Amino acid sequence: MSDHSSAKSPLPTYFAVFFALLIGTALTVYAATLDLGKFNAPVALTIASIKATLVALFFMHVKGASEKLTKLVVIAALFFLLLLLGLTMTDYATRLWN
Amino acid sequence: MQNNASSAAAVQADAHGEAHNPALLHHFAEPQQQRDAASLGMWLFLATEVMFFGGLFCAYLVYRRWYFGDFAAASKSINMPLGATNTAVLICSSLTVVLAVWAAQTARRTLLLVSLAVTMLLGLTFLGIKGIEYKDKFEEHHVPGASFSFQNVPIPGHPDQYADPHHAQLFFSLYFVMTGLHALHMIIGLGIFLWLFAMAWKGRFTPEWHTPVEIGGLYWHFVDIVWIYLFPLLYLIDRHP
Amino acid sequence: MPTAIPQPVERENYLNKEYGVWSWLLTTDHKRIALLYLLSITFFFFIGGFFALLIRLELLTPAGDLVQADTYNKLFTMHGMVMVFFFLIPSIPAVLGNFLVPLMIGAKDLAFPRINLLSWYLYVIGGVMMLHCMLTGGVDTGWTFYAPFSTSFTNTKIVEAGLAIFVAGFSSILTGLNFVVTIHRMRCPGMTWSRLPLFIWAHYATSIIQLLGTPVVAVTIVLVAAERTLHLGIFDPKLGGDPLLFQHLFWFYSHPAVYIMILPSMGVVTEIIACFSRKRIFGYSFVAFSSIAIAVFGFLVWAHHMFVAGISVYSALVFSFLSYAVALPSAIKVFNWTATLYKGSIHYDAPMLYAFGFLGLFTIGGLTGLFLSALGINVHVTDTYFVVAHFHYIMVGGAVMGYLGGMHFWWPKISGRLYPEGWARLAALIVFIGFNLTFFPQFLLGYMGMPRRYYDYSHMPEFQVLNVLSTAGATVLGVGYLLPMIYFLWSMRYGKPSSDNPWNAAGLEWKTSSPPPTFNFDEEPVVTWEAYNYDELDAPYKQEVPVAK
């Protein structure tokens, strides 16, 4: 996690991500005012996920992390979260089937 | 995250004649190992936090599917501009956090102190805005419990139907637990950054050793990420005009 | 096998380095913390056992004549909560894991020694809260504290018990975190992943579960507490809440929790079987990966606790299938252990007796789990004594036996003393007999329809015979558990001093003194040999200490 002799300053990246996050927020709010039917939720979550990924990759330095282990921990956490949500939904999504 | 009692982290020779950083704890062989251990430890802790909030997201997912209209009505009643502002506040604070880490890496003491201070200020701003929101909810009788009331609120898109107050109460229960727990994590984050500020003030951080800033930063970013999801899920269910 | 060498001069070790209460209460030495845990979990084991005794006394007769119904509800609840959260879940990881993980990988301590101490204090605080809760009325919901009874209807101290479990859960999370970081970052030179003892793989897998599962039950407890105290009704049916949501969130942790309880025991058994067969474990990588597989698969099956609760039948099908799949890695281990025994040079010391007991009883427990995973059978035996017998075969016949086997195996290392082998073998036999006498009748009772959690079965008086047998067995089992307590304590003063490696076992922990010095090794080990190198250890012209090539 130490400064890996970046000849190039990371600041431009940080500011670029910062602005991207703000734009993403504005976009999310705007998209919520549109009637996209059942796509409102996926759009909102997709934008949120892109923002979260940017924070993780660039602010939390997952991109360029010295070890694959960091990425593995992140992926594992997401995987188990999706397990919780997904397998729970196998019950709720199918309860009313016949 | 602790280091020994010494002001500057100047490299000192120990009894074996080998140079070692006084921040190095005895059971580690070298500073890089200690740093990697701290980093992995924080990432694992964040993984536990993902699952902790995850349980709440699961509850939210279940009930939002079941009671979409009622949830949409309840969501419309919370203050979206304040929520959006808070999102921007946290995004700014994440920027100041990475700036703080960069400042520690590049021995920029003033920038480090300013970044840490601004981060805390933004965190307090977030909590202040949250407080305003909670106060509003209290005054509107949207706090679950005996005085909860959500009568005659139309379901967005179905002006002839009113939202079921029971289901709306479920929304608000989740709203308060999720944002409340998030706020609690924010308060803890403020405590951590206060401690980081104190350490930075005393000049404890150097380019060779500033692990607490890095892992404190990881924690803060995580709290930001949770809010990045909370905002659209709670505030933006249906904002069609 | 034991080669007790009298120690003329007592070397400095972690036990005699410092004396005084504060040197223990403020220690960061993982070995001392392990002993602190040993004391506390033994205390809670006897509390949980006391409740079990009362339950079995009540069930001696069909009528509910010993305690009242409400009291009985509290008895089985407290028995379950104490045994699960304050005994089984910490047991092997907190005692044997804490003691051995750094030793086995050649490290001086865990990655975060102060967090390790914090873990113990959190456990103690949780334990004190639970004790206080029990002494001031207890809880009557069953250890599973299902909503809406726990949230809306019961008058007992759910919030306090829940918070006690929350705090103890945090202890569990921190232990898991410590182990994962330690195993990744603190292995000595040459200790590659494929040279790690399988005990380490087992604890690694256990730690993953502790890290990722416990937070979900933690937040569930928060929700229950919020519902009871702040009236934030999340599970309240009157508001449209779903009690099954509680069950999903609860079991998402509590099923993997059972793997927290069994995986470390499997790790212990692997070490014991290898040593007392004088053979490398058969299929090392299969056993290693099966531990990880159990940890991952264990998260996929939780709703098999809810088959008759009202979940969708399609969901039940999915979970039933996955529950069969999770048995595979466990079966792989059983096959590997058996194959290790084949053509091994078997020695029947006490640790091995416990390992044999584990093999048989875990297999029975595991197979009956498959019966329960079949939807058709599940409908009939859910909430009967069949389930009770199933999980006690695994928890007690499996996990506790592994724990006792491990305590015997590593006792010389921990205490520097040998326990009396004759008494130990006798105790192992008593435990085995007592266990089967207690729990086998319960399979029959459950299959015949005796419900669990009933204090009065006078409408089915024909069940009394089996219940009497079960209670008799419980008494025998209790004796079997008391014996090791007595002779372990006795051995600390009067036992023969142990050599570094009384069992001539493989593993880094045996290459340092018994007991080890505070920083574990006089010099950092450098590993150049494979795990379980029993062929080298038993080579004809072996030297005092196996030479690293």
C-alpha cells in the first residue's frame, strides 16, 4: 500500500474520479425523474455501482494494489452479499408460483 | 495502528546493530509485513461491514418488492435535495481523504492537516444535514412507533390510491435503521479522523510510515460507498414529477 | 510413545516468564490468551451442561413435574445459547487455534496480539451479560429466537441476551480476522501454503465463515432489539412484515455457524490421525480444499432449516439440492482419514481414541443430515428429537470429541506435563458410551414422533423408556467430561514433565520446548520439508531432532 514510486502524480486521477462521482450523482437524480418503468431501479443501481467501483479502484487503491489478495477480499465480500440477496430471493420470488 | 513512543519516525539502530523503524512491532520481521498485515486486516473488516449492511439491504429488497407503491410514496416524502447534498458532501470528503493519504505519502504536513480537518468538517456537515432530516421526519410523524401517521398519502403514479400506512411504516423502520447505522459508522469515522489529526499534528506520519492514515481512509471510503447505495435506494424510488 | 525426559532445570517459558494476575489479564501472548479462553469456555461448558442436566431430569418422566412449562422453555433456550455461542463457537479456535496457529506456521505471535486480547475481553463481557440475563429471568424463545414471538410476544430478556451474543459475535469476528491475516502474512520462510498443517487450513476456512457470516446475525440482533425497544417493526406481521425474513437472516449465519463449530475439529482430527497412524494424511490437497469448499458451500444451504416454515417449495428444492452438495466435501474428508488409517501403524493413545470416536459419530451425524435434507423425510422429522439427535451427534460426537482429542494431543505442549494415559483412555471410553446412550435413543424417539422442546410428553408415555436411557447416558457422559478436568489439573502439578515432542509428531509446534518460550522459537524456523513427514521422523537411524535438509 506504499507509494509505488509514481513518477506521475495521482492527483489528476483523483480529481477526475471526483468529478465523475458528482456527475454520476446528478445523473442518478435526473434518471429518477424519468419514467423508465421497471428500469428505474436497475439504472439507479448501475450508476451507484459504477460510482462505488470508482471509489474502490481509485480512492481505495484497489487498482494497482500490490497483491491479488486485496481484490480477492473485495470480490469475496461481494460474492457472499449477492449470495445472501440472491438465494433469499429464490424464496420470495417464487412463493406465489401456483 | 499503534506505534512506539517517539516523535519523528527516524530510523534507529537497535541492539543488533540493524536499522529498524521504531514503529515496527516486535512480532513482525519488517515494516512492509506490518503494513501489509494492517491493510489486509482493514480490508477483511470492511468485508464484514459489507455483510453487516448486507442484511439490511436484504430486508429492504424483500419489502420493496412486496410493497413497491407504498415504499415509493414513503420515499417521496423524504427530502431528496438534502439527500443529494449529503451525497455530494461525502464525495467531497472522499476526495479530501485521498488527498490526506497523498499528503502523508509525500510529506506535505500542512496539506495533510488541512485535508484531515476538512474531511471531519464535511463529516459533521453530513451529520448535521441528517439531523435536519430526522427532525423533519419526527415533526411529520414519520418516525415508527406509537405516534406514526401516514394517512392519505397517494401512491406515486396512482393518484387514486393511498399508501398503506403499515407498509410505509416498514419503509421508515428500514430508513431509520439503515441511515442510523450509517450515521453511527460516520461518527466512529469522525473519531478515527480526530485521532489521525492528533497524530499528524504531533508529526508521527512520514512517507515511510503512515499506515493509520491509509487504513483510516479505507474505512471512510467504505462509509461513503454505503451511502452511494443508500441514496438511490431510499430517496429515489419514484421521483417522476 | 511418550518419552518423558525429566527437566532438571526449568527453562523460561510462557508460563513462568511472569507471574501475577495482571501479567495474565494484560497479556498479549497468544498462548496465555488461549489459556484465558480455556478457563472461560470451560466455565460456560459447565453452565450449559447444567441446563442440559435439568432438561434430562425433567424428561425422565412423561409428566411435566420437575419444572413449569415456561421454565423448561428457558432451560432449553439457555442450554442452546450458552453451548452454541459461548462454548462451541469459540472452543477450538479460541483455545487450540490461538495457541497453535502461530506455532504451526513458525511465527512469534498472531498478526494483532492486542486485538486478540480484545477478543477475549469481548467474549468475557458477552458472557457476563449472558449470565446476568440468565440470572435475572433468562430467555424462553429457543436459541433461535424466532420472530414474531421474540419481537412482539415474549416478556423475557431478549434484548439483553441478543446484545450478549452480539458482543460475543464481535469477539468471534476479530479472532477470524486475526487468523486470516496471520496465516497470510506471518508464515516463516519455507512455510508455503502446501506445507501448512491441515489444522491451519481448517482454521483458515473457519475464519472465513466467522468473518462473513457473523455480521448478518449481528444485524439481525440489532433489528430484533430495535423492534423491541424502538418499535421499529421489521418483522411484525401486523405491519406486513415477514417472520420468515427473520429466519432467512438468522439462518444465513447460523447454518455456516455449525461449520465454524465442526471445521476446527476436523483439523484436529487430521493432525491426530496422521500422527497416530505414523503416516502422511492421504490426499492432502483434497483435505485442504475440502475445508474451503465446506466454508463456501456452507453458505448456500441455510433454508433447509425452513423447509416447513412456509418458504416456496421451489426454493426448498434448490436448498435441498445444495444441502446434498455440502455433504460432499465432508465425505471426502472421511474417506481421506480412512485411507490414512489404511496400512498405518496405529497407536491407540487417548487422542486417537477421540479421533476414532469422531470418525464414527460424525459420519452418523452427517448421514442423518442427509436424511433431513430430503424434503419428504424433513416434513416428518422436523422439530422432533431426530433433529436434536442429528445435531448433537455432530456437535458433541463430532466437535466436542475433536476438542477433547486435541486437548489431550497438545496438552504436553501447552502445559509441559503428560496427562495420565490410563485415565485418559478410560475417560474417552466413558464419553463414547455415555454419548451414544444419550443420543442414539433420541433418533428413535424423533422418528417415532416425539417433538422437541416439550417438557411434558404424557400423551405419549411409551416414549419414557428411551428417555430414561437418554438421561442415564447423559449422566455417564457428564462423568466422562469431569474426568479430564480432574486429571488435567492434577497433571499440572504431578504429571510427568514432557519432552519437546512426546508423540514424535510432525509439525513446527513440536520443534520447540514444551511449554514453548514466550516468543515461540529460539530462532526463526526455516522450513524445507513437507508436512506430515512421518516417513522421515520414523526413519531407522533417526536423530534426536529431525534434520532439515
